[in-house]
Amino acid sequence: MKIGVFDSGLGGLTVVRAMTEVIKGAQIFYVADTKNAPYGEKTPEQILQYSLNITKYLINTHEIDALILACNTATSSAIKELREMYPSLIIIGTEPGIKPAIEQTTTGKIGVLATPATLQGDKYKQLTQALSMQKSVDIYEQACPGLVEQIEKGEIDSEETQALLEKWLLPMRENNVDTIVLGCTHYPLVSQHIENIMNCNVSLIHTGNAISRHLLSLGTQKGHFNEGDLQVHIHTTGTIQIQIIDSIIKKYENIHFIEIENN
Ligand code: DGL
């Protein structure tokens, strides 16, 4: 199976890391669109166009059988159109894990950290509306502008990043939030800091494992055997922090710089 995966940058590698624990006998072609990052502060139209261009590249150059949108923001703006355009391709998106958070919380108070574009999107609003009918919980939504840039700059442990996280998280701590949804695939890269600020009294929800199991199930239905080596090829459209890649993924074949045409 050839699997295309994309995100605006390093974040989607947290999904690839989960995939490497489940998927065997496949090739992963990862695109980090760092030239256009962050997606979360772009318009839905721009994000859709980036997503279409990358998907065309992955289909034309790598002949992928499956596409993973390892980005909540791109899923919100583009998955519907991509599914309409490529009905025979396996397409899996990433959505904030509100459902598992609602199931797990004991205080009935959950936090959601996501990009501005994800929180403003119709998909997120429909998801929270449908789920809040099942159980009454208080949801503390927090857009995190600037956090993706900090991570992409390699500033995971900087004072500025710490100050941003404290500003967003201390109100959640005071309000007894016990479960936080990481609604952007970059945010698991600062999960240690989030846990520290919340005094470790928090469950963090991210959906990389669920996406990987779903991919395995759909791939198996289409004849994938899940045996043998897994290869990961990383492509980037701009600069990227290699030491962060190395801290996320144990083994990858290469890093290629690519230009993605607007077509
Ligand atoms: N990692 C992405 C997400 O899950 C995109 C973040 C961004 O570029 O703003 O939303």
C-alpha cells in the first residue's frame, strides 16, 4: 500500500509516528507544506487549494492508494471536496477527539485546543453540536494562534511558548478541566508542557492511534497484507527543523525538498 500523508509542517508526523506502530509492508509519502504554514490562520479557500495541490502531487508522482489528512485544519476545509473528486481513494481525515473526551471526563469539563480555522469551521460546530446532545458537558474552546509557528521554529521549550500555553491553560485549570482535546496535530509536540501546567491532572486526547487503526481496517478490506517493512519518505516545500523530525520518528528513508504546483 502506498500512503500519502500531509500537514502544514511537522505536526502530521505525530500521526505518522502512530502509523509506524500499526502499519507494516507499506510506503508512506509525507508532505510537510512548510512553505504555506501555518494553515490555521489562512482562509478556507486557501487551505482547500493547498490540499488539492498536494493531493494531485501525491497521486501523480507517488500513485498513492490512501490519503491521510494529518491536519485538523485541512480536514475541516478540504475533505469533502477531496472525497468527491477521488471516490476510489481511501481518504481519512483528522478531527478533534471530542467524543472520547466526553466519554472520559469525570468533572464534565473538557478543553479543546485548536487552530482558529478549525474552531471556526462548520465541521467542528456540527461535531460539537451533535455530541453535546448525548451528554451535558462544559467545553472550553481555545484557539492557539502562534503556537504552530513556535513549534515550526523549533521553539518548543522556549519561554515565549511556555507563556502562551500558560495564558491559554491556566483558566482551564481553574475551571477544573480534566480532559483536553489536542485539536491540532502539532500540539502533541508540546504535551509535556501542557501536562506540567495542568499539574498532571489531565488526560490529553489525540487521534493518531484511531486514524492508524482505521487505515489498517480500510487497507485490509482492499487487499493490504500488513506484512514486511514500512518505509517513510519525507518531503517538504520549505525549511524544516530536522532535529524535531528525528525526535518524532525513529526511522525514515530521506528528506526531499519539493515544489508543489498550483494546478
Ligand atoms: N497541524 C495542523 C492541524 O492539525 C495545522 C496547523 C497549522 O498549520 O496551523 O490543524
